Amino acid sequence: AQLFGGLDNLPFFLLRQHIPGIDIVVDPCAAILVFLVTGLLCFGIKESTVAQGIVTSVNVCALLFVIVAGGYIGFKSGWVGYELPTGYFPFGVDGMLAGSATVFFAYVGFDAVASTAEEV
């Protein structure tokens, strides 16, 4: 098995197993994760909210790291070769559609947060 382009060091019982004859691949790591999340949800929404808060904090920290590291590297090199077009509609229809798609999917994510908050 390969993980990120190289061989992984997982024990044999955690590697993906191919069942010959019926073309089924069993992934024990995925099954364990599903059982852990199911067990967490069985305890209730209040307890899973704590776990969701921890995961969200890790995601925000990773996002901040990418922003800070990218800003540092960008400002260090002086943004060589990057010029922003000017004008009223600089990116045209393609840019407008890309931006509106981003906003739409961000709103769909907000809807998921709002429906979860309703249950708390």
C-alpha cells in the first residue's frame, strides 16, 4: 500500500485488504473511524459539539498557518510578476462566476452550521 506516494508503515491488519473473487476492498482504518464517530454521536449532540469544536480549532490553526506562511513567502520575494488588473469588471464574467460559486458554497456551509446549532 502507498500513502502520499511512498510505502506506509501501518501494521498488516490496518492496511487495505483485497478480498479475492468478489472484488471488494476493505479499509479497516475507515471502518474504525466510522465506529468512533458513531460512538461519539451516540453519546449526544452536546458531547459531539466539543469534538467538533476541537476539529474546527485545528482547521482554523491550519488555515492561519497557510495564510501566514504564504504571506511571509510572498512578501519576502516581493510578489514578483504579479499585477492586478484594474477597472470596473477586471476579471470578466469568468471571474464573476468563480466568485459567486465560492460565495454560494460558503453559504451552503453556513447552512450546515446553522442546522447543527439548532439542535444544541
